[in-house]
Amino acid sequence: MEKTAIFGNKALPYALLLPQLVITLVFFYWPASQAVWQSFLREDAFGLNSDFVGLENYQALFAQPEYYKSMVTTLVFSSLVAALSLAIALLFATQADKNLKAAPVFKVMMIWPYAVAPAVAGVLWLFMFHPTLGTLARPMRVLGFNWNPLLDGNHAMALIVMAAVWKQIAYNFLFFLAGLQSIPRSVLEAGAIDGAGPLRRFWTITFPLLSPTTFFLLVVNVVYVFFDTFGIIDAVTGGGPAGSTTTMVYKVYADGRLGGDLGGSAAQSVVLMVIVIALTAIQFRYVERKVQY
Amino acid sequence: MVEHRRWNDIVAYLILTLGVLLVVFPVYVALIASTHDAATVVNGNMPMTPGSHTWDNYYRAIFVGGSRASREPVGHMLINSFVMAMGIALGKILISILSAYAVVYFRFPFRQTAFWIIFITLMLPVEVRIYPTYKVIADLKMLDSYAGLILPLIASATGTLLFRQFFMTIPDELLEASRIDGAGPYRFFKDTLLPLSVTTMAALFVIQFIYGWNQYLWPLLITTQDSMQTIVTGIKKMLTTTDELAEWQLAMATAILAMLPPVAVVIFMQRLFVRGLVETEK
């Protein structure tokens, strides 16, 4: 799609583009290319010299058991968060889609956690489930469950999953509700006339028609878990205990900042870039097909 | 509606009420904790009703800071967060409405190239390139500055795409009519395009304000002085002392203060928020 009515100025468009292009080149392309370049270098202990080492950083990276562990952690974390937040949000959205008088109120009450910073969400959940002072940790202790997310890796994972899901429900709810409202009522009525009950109508009509939204949200949720949950992890567990909540993004941060291994950190950045580009490509491919239903 | 069954509505109300409780509960606990004194919060048996230290806790959190360790008050962090969020929101609107105007309403060599240069940025969030970006900021002497907090985060395509999409829906007749009236690119932009774009700008503003306010990793990396911290990074630092020393009632008061502005934006500008969220995702 192109405009036919345009202005003929020659220099003006460049001037208009200049601010964005300068900012993009300086703060995006320059650092991104540095990351790629740095991943082929190794700095000495003092950061004074760096040598070109080819693929050595990548070889070192893929020889690290911790790197595979962080991949598994990322996979577990993202599948749990995506599955749970999508399922819960869909349940709430289907209920809010019914003709209820109070539906607008419920809608606002559901969407505001979107605005809570991930780090703040993490702190809220840490407080509730803190082993010594948490409001909810105490009843668990009374019931005989030895809850301690600060020492037990699985408990720590459960805690960051809960915080991440809590924050993401809002977003998924909003998009599911929009998706549900765009399903033509006539299709549902036809199903009802044929004698299908509410549950049957949901699984045979609503859910298939909703699949574009679901797939779109799945990709967005995985990207969310990859990047936006950094604040949750840093605030709640700091990647611990014993690396059990160190995701791939957290490892880029930890290796570069705490370990001082900039070459290895850059190599991890490049691997992540490739993953994100693949995810985005999937998303765009799909968005083009979205209308076909 | 297809059919109306009473029990169906009752089930819906039950599930939604349960959902709202689930969503509200963590914040309710934080709110309650921010009204009690340190001893009540730490003993692990905090009551679920408000205490009497509300004023004291919020006053200390904002103006005084914690007592045990040398903790900073969060008053100035709120200001930093506000400046950062406003800078990102307004900065992004400004640069992206200009570039979208250029891409849609002008024809010039390298137009497609320029568009793609901007478009690619969609693919890589700042988290992926943190250290190299840090180094650029350090080389430009922008550590501990508002410019350093703001500029790298407005280098993204979302705004440009949003305005481009909106400009494409504006009928060509409007531009032709303006030209007949003798308007040049500046007049057309100011008198026709800007007034039409107000809603789009507001929707983008809401989304970007929340995005900017909630930034965590970036301010954490490039601010070393306490005076430049934002409230979202400040809250974590309140808890890095050992557990017995952490003043949870102040941390919870800070958490409430940190979520108040963006949550208020969502609740009071719900229409714009939903519109911005749905449209920037396309």
C-alpha cells in the first residue's frame, strides 16, 4: 500500500528521518555489531588487550554444562509461564465475555497488573512466600510442607513462575477477550440450534476460531518470559539457589557483570539474537495469515 | 446472547470474583504490610487488617530512608522515574511521528532502506545487547545521566510503525485539499496531521510511559550514583541486606509507590491503554 498524494521536497524527508536514524545507529546498530564482533574476541584479565580468537568463545560456551542447564531452565520456565497464564487468562476471558452487568468492572480489575513492573511483582510474591515472614509461607509450614524458595531450586522456580504468570494474565486476558468478542454470534447461535451445549460450543467452535489469537499470544508470551522476566528473577532469586533459576538472559547479565567474561557474554548475546529473530520471523509469518480464518 | 441460563451467570461471577481476588491479593498484602511497624511485619504473623503506622512508613520511605543501613529515601527516585518515563514516551512520539511522516508522505532515494533500518530494531530488545550498549553510553560520557537512561530505549520501531499505519488510513483527498489551499509540508503536518493524530499519540504515550517507568535492567546497569536511581531499581536495593536487617514495611511502601503511577494510568486511561496495546502489537 502506497500513498499517491505526496510532497516533492528532496531534502526535507532526510531531515525528518535524521533524529530516529541517528539514535538507532548509535544506540542500536553500533552496540549490536559490537556484540557480534566482541564474541570473536578474548580480553585479557585486565581488559587492556583483546585478541581475535575466532569461534573459541562459542566453543567454550557450548562446552559449558551450565549453559545447557540455563537452556533447560529457560525452556521449563517459559513453557510453565506460557501454559499457565494462557489457560488461566482464557478461563477468565470466556467468563467475562458472557453478558454480565459487571463485566466492565471485572475487565479493569483484571488488566491493571500489566502496569506493575516485573521487579515489583517479584518483590510482592517474595514477600508473600518468604520462608520466615511470608503470609502464605506460614500456613504451608503448619501443613507440614517444608517450603523454602531461598534454598530449594524447585521452590524458587515455582515462586518466579507464579509471579510471572500473575503479571502476564492481564495481557493475555485482554487479547483473548478481544478475540472472543470478534467471533460472530451467528456461528454460536447456529451451534446452539443444532443442540450443542456451552461446553461443546466452546471446544468445537470458539476454541478453533480463537486459535490465531492463541498462537500469537504463545509467541508473545515466550518473548515475554525470555526478556521481561529479568526483573522478577533478579528481585526474587538472583538466579539462585545454585543457578536453578538462571535463564539464558540472566546468564548474559551474570557472566558479563559478575564473571567479567565479556567475550562469553557477547557470544551468548549473539545466540539469543538468533533465537529472537527466529521467534519474530515465526510471528510475522503467522500475522500475515491471521486473516485467513 | 444464544441462551440465558441463570446458573451460567452464577458460575461466571464466581470464577471472575475468584480471579479478581487472585489478582488483587498480593497487592493487598503489600498494602497491609506498609501500614505496620517493622516488628509486626517481621515476626511472620502479620494481621490481615491495616495497622497504625501508615503515615510513619510512607513519610520515612519518601523523605528519610531506612534507618539500619544507609538507605536512600525514595522521593528523588520517584522524580527520576517520572523524568525517565516522560522522556521515553515523549521522545519516542517525537522521533517516530517525524520519521513516519517522511516515509509515508515523501518519495526519496533510500526510502525503503531507511524504513528497514528502523524496522529491524523490533527484533532485538535491549536485554540482548546490554554490555555493548553500556559501553557506548560510557564512551559518550552518559552514565548517570537522564540522556543515558532515555536515549537507548527510544531506539525502536514500534512508534514509527504505529504512526505509519495510522497515516495510511488518512484519505489522500485531505492532502490534495491542503495543497490547493496552498499548504506546504509544514502547514499540512501542523494543521492537518497533528490534530488527527492526537488519539494515536495519546495511546502510544500511555504504553511508553508504562514501559519507561517499569524499566529495571537498564537503569540498574548505567546508574552508579544513588541520586540517579529509579524507584523500581531502588526497591531491590532495600532488600539486599540480610533478611533480618531488611525493612520490609518500607520496601512494601516503596512497592506501592512504584506501582501507583503506571497502574493509575491504566485505570484512568483504559481506552487509550487498550488501543495502544493492541495496535503496537500488530
